[in-house]
Amino acid sequence: MKQKVQQIFRNQFLKNVSTLAFGTLISQGLVVASSPLLTRLFSVEAFGVLSVFTSITVFFAVISTGRYELAIGLPKKNSEALPIIKLILFLGFGISLLYLFGIILFKDILQIHDQSGFLDHSSSYLAPIYVFFIAVYSALSYWNQRNKKYKLISISNAVQVIAATIFSIIFGLLGFKEGMIWSLIIGIIIACLFILIKEKLLSQIWAQKEKMLPVAKEYQSFPRYMIFSDLSLTASQQFIPLLFSILYSTTVVGFFAMANRMLRLPNIVITSSIANVFRNDAIDEIRKTGDCKALYESTFKKLIFMSLPIYLIVFLVAPFLFKFLFGEVWLEAGYYARIIALFLGIEFIATPLNTLYYVREKQKFLMRLQFFNAAFGALAIYFGSVLFNDARISLVLFSVNAVFFNLLMLFFSYKIARNKL
């Protein structure tokens, strides 16, 4: 027994995962601890507006990098990876400017009526800033993953969430209605500056004399296939608030946003950490043996072992817990949480293992799966509205669709691990 315990603590995979998860656990713990206060400082509608803002910005942020950050881990030398980061910075800045012009055009010049409510708020002008810094942070994170600086990733994640939470509380106390959106942007800017200063990366990036066009051409498969693929994936995750705001109300979006905010905590804390470590270990394993079947099966078992108890407990106690923590008004969010738990338990297992699609350059295949997942998910929500006019039923139909496609992705990722696809 003692030897088994020692082996667990010596396991490099678990050490790396623990390092990544520790900082995230602390920061997300702060999110949970601050939520009862934030739900009393901000209205349900304010959470809905925040959710619509993040859904739109995260969706468009996928385009801003060209998905070139996924290529940062592929070159053998760091000097060959730095030009990719430089390319991402220029792409992110240019595309964010285009977003700003688009918002001014639709909001101020054409005065388009936006059913989601995004353009109705002054915070829409902040969207391009957030999109740009998402691009920067993504590039810096993949650079640190490449160099296996998991501690730095963990600390930067904690810095981002802690800063955003502190400013949210301050703005809430001051009665600033859009304070959570401003806090979100301040948090990611501080996290980017932290990494850039800590690693002294700016001087290294600008010292690169290699032209960006050859780099863009060399890794063109990422924007060619992964933009559409990841847009589909992001859409399947982010379009729910948008559809709910169009088909139902901002209040419904607020309930969903709080349920999603709480229930995605295990995914944020654990699966992202496992995914980062699994991807790097899979690359090493494939280089040595040609496949990563053993690593895949081992990781799969660990994920099942962690997922089942977490989401089973959530399913059983969510409504009571939400009412107790956030007040009577948030009880409906608890029922939403119970429904969301149906597919998040499977997504918890599938997400880290899906990184194999990138490692094996099966982007085109993944693109198709994610497109159909997003398309059928949208239809599920729409039919729930048209046929039943019930947000809960819309969410149930969406969850069933998500379970099916996550199981499908698991099936094919296992085939990839065995080099059979």
C-alpha cells in the first residue's frame, strides 16, 4: 500500500496535472466563494448581459488567432516557435480592429436592432479589447505548455480570476451595472502582463527577424481546418446564452449563466489541466512508439473515476444548493444546473482526450463532428422553444444532443490513439 502511494506521488503525469490544477482550484474557489456576494450586488439580468458578452467575444476570439496557437508546440526548437507567437499578436490586433469598425458600423451608423441585446449596451465597444487579449493570453499559454512551465500557467490563471473577482466586487459595491464585464477585461490584461514580464517574452518576440508569411503558410492547415472546426465547437458551447436571449429573455440567460458558471468549475479546474499535460505526453509517446493507446486508456480511466461522483452529487443536490447559497430567486438556476450535469459529466471525460485530434492533425474530421454538434444543438433549443415554449425542455434536448456527440468524439479519439483513423 505504501509503495502504491509513493508511486502516485512520483507519477510525473499526476504531478504536472496537480501543478496546473492547484492555482486554478484556488482561483475558482474564490469564484465560488464570491458568487453569493456577487448575486446580491448584481441582478440576474446583469449576469445575463455578461453571459451574452462573453459568448460573442469568445466566439469571435477563435478567428483572431487563426488557431495558430495550436502549432506552437510542434517545432523542435523554441526559436522556431517564437515567430508563431509574433504572427498571432499581429493577427489578433488586426482582426480586433476590424471588430471595432464592425461594432461602430452596426451600432452607430446602421443602428441595427440586435435581438440578443449585445449592441444595446456600451460594453459592446469593449469587446474588441477583450478579443485581442484573449488571443495574446492563448498564445502565451501554449508557449508555456510547450516548455512545460505548468506552475507559471497555474499562477497566471489564478492571477486572472482573482483580479477579475476583486474588481467585480469593487464595481458591484459602487453600483456599476456593467462592472463584471470591465472586471473580466482587467483580469485578462493583468494576466497577460504578468506572463510577459515574468518571461521577458516581448524582447524575444520582437527580436525575431523571420517573416511571418512563410510561418503562416507552413502551418496553414490550422486556420484552414481548425477555425471552422473550433468555431463550431465554441458555438456549441457559447450559443446557448444567445439563443436563450433571443427566444426567451435576459433573465433566463442569467439563470443559465449562473448554473453554467458553477457547474463548469470541475471542467475548468481539472480537465484543462489534464488536457495540457495529456497533449504533451501524447506527442512524446507518439514520437517514441507511433501511438498512445496505453496513455489514452490510463487517462480515460482517471477521468471516469473523477467525473462520476462529481456530477452525480451535482445532479442530486443542485436546486437545494443554489437556493441556499444564492437565495430564493436563484432556485431556477439550480434546476438548470441539474440538466446541464447530464452532458458535462461526459464532456469532462471527452475534452482532454479530444486534444488528440490536434496532435494527429485530424482537424478536418473534428471540424465536421463539431459542426454537426453545434447545428443539432441549436435545433434542439429552437424546437424546445417552438414546440413547448419551455427553457428547461430546450436545455434537456440540447443536453441529450451533447451527450451523443461527446460519446461519438470519444469513440473516434480512441481510434486515433491506436493509430486506426
